[in-house]
Amino acid sequence: MRTEKPAEKAKTRQFGAKRGTSAKTDDKPRRTYKRKSEDHSEDEKPRRSFKKRENDNERSTSVRKFGAKRTFNKPKVENEEAPRRKRRNVTAESPILSEIVARRQREGRFAPQKQKVLSLTDNEKQGLVRLNKYIANAGICSRREADVLISTGAVTVNGEIVTELGYKVKPTDEVRYGDKVLQNEKPVYILLNKPKDYITTTSDERGRKDVMELVRGACKERIYPVGRLDKNTTGLLLFTNDGELTKKLTHPKHGIEKTYAVELNKNFANIDLCALRQGIELEDGIITPDEVAFYGESKRDVGITIHSGKNRIVRRIFEFLGYEVVKLDRVVFAGLTKKDLPRGKWRFLTQAEINILKMTIK
């Protein structure tokens, strides 16, 4: 008699197991995927927090106004250099030295300035200037254009044509471009409204006030007054370093006109006015003004225009006619006026005024 075997349990494959393998019947627990708790262990790193930091090193949360500059905290430098200490004035700290220095200054004795010692080679090189730079400093053209003038033979030095580029000239050399004598510096033209009690000279042995004090520091170039004005005469006075222009402005053959406002000690008679217009003879020749007329309401005020450059000519004209000049003011010089130029002040001429000044020379 055939006995039936008990039915076997259906074999099932566990999820994730390979095909052909039977299911495990062991009692091992299945893998579970539980979410980690919020509590972290000491070995685990905490998650990054995006919360606002609240410590002293945080940036300022204040609102910057529109247009205000950004300010940054400059980090401290440990080895930052200390500010330099001022040099001690030993003379001021010592009463004995201060007394000695003060006594020497009262006596006019000053410590001699130490001169810089130059070698013979430096002395020889001192004053030598390249010809193209010399021409450029004279205001003719640029250095590159000056090279063209030199190479074409348009420039002469001491009467000889120089075509060598890089040729050097001395301050005593005469450099000509055409008929014009050039000078080794930029030409400067300054107009001064001279006040009273200043003499027209570059220096005075008697210590009187001179006109150079009024224009001192105006420019680095050395300038000179064109012509002269008496100590008590006020008005326009031109300063320049243009020697060629100075000769033309002061020479009588060029006929530079000058207009003066004269105030007399009494009324100017009509008969004297007519005589002056016809011309009067002084000890050094006949003088005929270009124009004579009254200005203002008083007949003591006379305007006179002349082109003569003789010494004290205006005062001598009226003294010859029996009048005394109380005030004398030069209001026009070679087409230049003192408009917007207060007494005792100076200014540079504009390029238009320089052109007018040169055009007035015949």
C-alpha cells in the first residue's frame, strides 16, 4: 500500500535574493530603514545651520544711506611703523644759542650758505642746451619741428648755419630763426598797475621800494620792466623777458603810444591847450603830442597821448607851460589798458593781448 508524503511547503524567494536560491528559513531579522533620530552622537558632525550668527564679529546690519561711502574696519597691523618724530630745534631750546643767533641777525650777519661743489666736468656741461630744446623753449615750435628747421638750415648760431642734429649751444650764443633772435626760455609778459612811492628799478642801494617787489614770485623766469615810471607816477608798467620786444617798445622810432591822465594844480587854459596841440619846444627838442583833451568835469583833468620816451616828458611839458602836476597816471600803454586791474596788482597778458602788443610795433 502506497503511502502519501506530506505536502512540502512552497518555496518562496526572499526579496533581493538571487534567482535559484531558496528562501532562508533562519530567524535573522530583516534589514529595516529607519530614519535617524534628531539626537546626534558625539562622533557625528552636526548639520550645517543657516541661522543668523549672533556674535561680536558679525557684520553690521545697519542700513547704508544712498550715496554714503563704504567704511571698512582697517585691520590692525602689529608691526605698524610709528610716525616720525620731529627734528629737535636745539637752538630754540638753548637760551644761549638763541641769544647768539638773534644778535647776529640784528647785526646783519647770517650763516653763509654752503655751495654745492661741482667737478670741472659738471661746470663745463652746465648751461649747454640742445639746439632743438633751445628753439622749443623760445616758443617757436616743438622739438620735433625744430629738428626739421635745423636740418633745412633755417637756424643760425652766432651767424653760422647749423644743420647738425644734437648740436648744443651756450647761454651766450646768439641763435636766430630768420630775422628773430631767440632766447632760451619761454617768453613771459606781465602787466602791473603800479602804485605810488615805488621806483622803477631792479635793485636800489638805498633800500627804497622798487617795482620788482610787487611781481616777485610771479614766474620762475627773470623779467625786467619795460621803460620807466617816476616814483610818484602810477599806472601801467609792462614786465617781460623778451629782450627783442623790449627794445622795440622803448625805441622812439617805433612810435609806441602812451596815454596819461594828468591832474594839474589849476585849470588848464584854452590858449595853453591850443599851444600844446601845435607843439612846444623844450630844452631837448620840439615835442608835439598826438592828442590832448579834457576829460571829466574839471578843467584840471587833462588827457595826453604821446609817443616820446624821454625822461619825465609829461611833467616837463606842463611845467614849461606854468603848471604843476599833482597826479600822473598812465592809463594806456601800447594798446594795453588797465581795465579790471586794481592798483598794485598784476596779471599775465592773454594771447590776444600779446598779439595786439606785437601788432602795434611798426
